[in-house]
Amino acid sequence: MKLYSTKNNQHQVNFEQALFKGLPPDNGLYMPSEIPQLPATFFAQLPELTLPQIAFEVSKAFLADEIPEQVLEEICNDAFNFDVPVVKVEEQIHALELFHGPTYAFKDFGARFMARAMGYFLKKSGEQIHILVATSGDTGSAVAHGFLGVENIKVSILYPSGKVSPLQEKQLTTAGQNITALEVEGTFDDCQRMVKAAFLDQELSEKCGLSSANSINIARLIPQSLYYFWAYGQLQKEGKPLNVCVPSGNFGNLTGGLFAQKMGLPIKHFIAATNLNDIVPQYLKSGNYQPRPSIATISNAMDVGAPSNFQRMEALFNKDWKAMTSAVSGYAFDDDATRQAMVEVLKHQKYQLDPHGAVGYLALADYLSDRPDEIGVFLETAHPAKFHEVVTATVGKQPEIPTPLLQILDKEKHSLKIPAETEALKKYLQ
């Protein structure tokens, strides 16, 4: 698979190079030079296929020339060995629960696949790398778990101090071994800016063997396209047009869905759902893209004021605003609306939403309100227990906390506090 930079289509690399580089030297993002098309027979078989089988067929279309099929099949069987239920919440509306992996968040898909792919290439080369990643919550815990104890890989995770849930923070700061948590005195956007600056310092990047596990890394997006095929297969029997709503922060998840659609998956329409950080919904309405400082909300994983993957979305639609708006609609909701949805859906549908899923539910319900002959699925990206403080304060009842998460709460936090300055990160790396 050849990949190009969104800022220079003449700069091309293979998958292994993009996997370890993370970012092109021009601060663009890597994109496949060609989106493979899957045969109609594959889509007809979806209801009968397991998730690892779907994962193998989709990833093989991208990577067959770089990872042997037997190895790729083993990676998929190992990485995606947990349930992904599609739950009917109400008439027309379903939830795709992506939180049944080891860290109870959808980021397990990308992190587990990526760790195993990197492990395959590093075993061949014998080289050592340093994973540098910024997180607004769940990416960090998934990366910490996915890469924990992996030989030849050191991991440093930047997270905004006081702006992730206590449980998320414990997942980041209690792993130990080859995982270091850097507590940044700033916002997620600061963390992301610092990580990008480190990668763009070519001398530093090469000296430290830097690589990324954020959704800026193309290896995260391929596995994040898989569950759209799974959801479509589970709902195919409904015989109605399917719309997909994605709670969005850095927009890697939505980009993965657009990849699936470009590969031939017949999703009718995408809905991008955000909190008050509504940069992309505003763009979809006006055609003006205006990043701004992020605003803190109860759906903190979506508190992103300059979403990186917007570059990839533009590339998929050749920077054609009308083409993007024909495929994607944008909705935004504040914390009051989010809390109300959590209360109402639990009361009437007996389904517990987390704050991010609540934003997705609201957007999907709004979109389907005048489309009675269509159905939709929204992504439930994290277990409600990961935000149990917000959930409990909102609905008056604490969600059941899985035993592995309870055990993490009792562990001692270990983090290294640094200011929101690129030089502080560089000093640490050196």
C-alpha cells in the first residue's frame, strides 16, 4: 500500500514507513493513494462473518503486499477477540457498543492492531522505538494496555492535567513497565501540538526513534473502519437505509467510517456529533473551517478545538465542501442537553448512555426525526463506568463498574508533570 502526505501528494511511503513515522515531514497526514474496493460477495456475507474474519478481509485489502496473510490473520484474531454488540435502544435507533475490550473504550481496536503490527515489523528489524501519544482520555489507556510489555517499544503518553476522568487517569498512570504518563499543565490541544512539534523536529525524532499511536497514525484508522462493516452486517436484516452517527473529537473514528464507505459499504449518511467544540459542524454549515481553543465539557474525550483528521476528511472529498456535506451532517449539543438525554434514555429505554454516547444519540434522533423509513446506529465509544462521576451525578445512580476498573482505582498514580511547552517535552525526550 502506497500512502501520500495530505500536504504533498508527491511524498509517498509504504505502510511500514507510515506506521513508524506517524507524520510526514511536512506536517500533513498519511493517506492511502488508493482506497481498495471490496467485492459485492463480501458485503452479502457480512451477516455470517465474525469480527476477526471481517477484520482480516478489510485489512488484507490494504496490507496484503506488506504483511503475510497468515500473520495478518493471526493479528486480527488476537486483536479483536471481544464482543461488539449492536443494541436496539428504541425504534429506528441502535447503539454499537465498542467498549467491551480490555480498557472499555473503542480505542482498543486501533491500539491492539497497531501494537501487533509494529511488533511484527520490529521483530524482523530488531530496532527500538519510542511511541509518543497525546490523549484526551481513552487513547492513552488503550495504548498503554496495547503496548504494555512489548519488547523494543517505549511509550510516553501526554494527557491534560485535570481534564480526564479520574478512572481514565488511573488507567494512564498505573501501567508501569515501559509506559510513562506525562501530565501536561494545559489542554488536549496543547498535548497534540507538543507531540506534532516533536515529530517535526527531524533530528530529535530520529535520535529518539519517535513513532505515534494517535489517530494521526494511519494504522489506527484501518482497524477503526472495521466495526462499521460489522454493524452493517448485524442490521442488514432490517432492510432499511442505514445512517451512522459518530461522537467526534479528533475525527479519526468518523474518518475510519468514511474509509469503509469508500470501500463500498452502503452506509447512506454519516452524522458528526460534537459537544460545544463544534468546529466541524460549523464548517459543514458554513464552509468555513475555524479551529479555536477547546472548551471543557462533560464529554471530555471530544474536547478538541483543532481536530487533526479534518485534513483526511478534506482529502477524501478533494476539498469539495458540497461533496462532504452530501455525505456528512454535523450536530452539536451542550452539557445540559447531554445530561437530559442520559436521564431520559435511562428512564424510558432503560439504556445507560455515557456522555459521549449521549451526544451521538441526540444527533441521530434529531437526524432521523423526519426520516421514518430509515434506521441509524450511534457509536457508544466508552463504558459508562469510565465516567461514573458524571453518570452518577446526572442520573442519580452509579453505573456498575467492571471489576478490572475497580482494581485500577485502588492503584497509586505515577505521572511526570510538565508545562504545556514543546521545549519541556523535548528536554524530557533527550
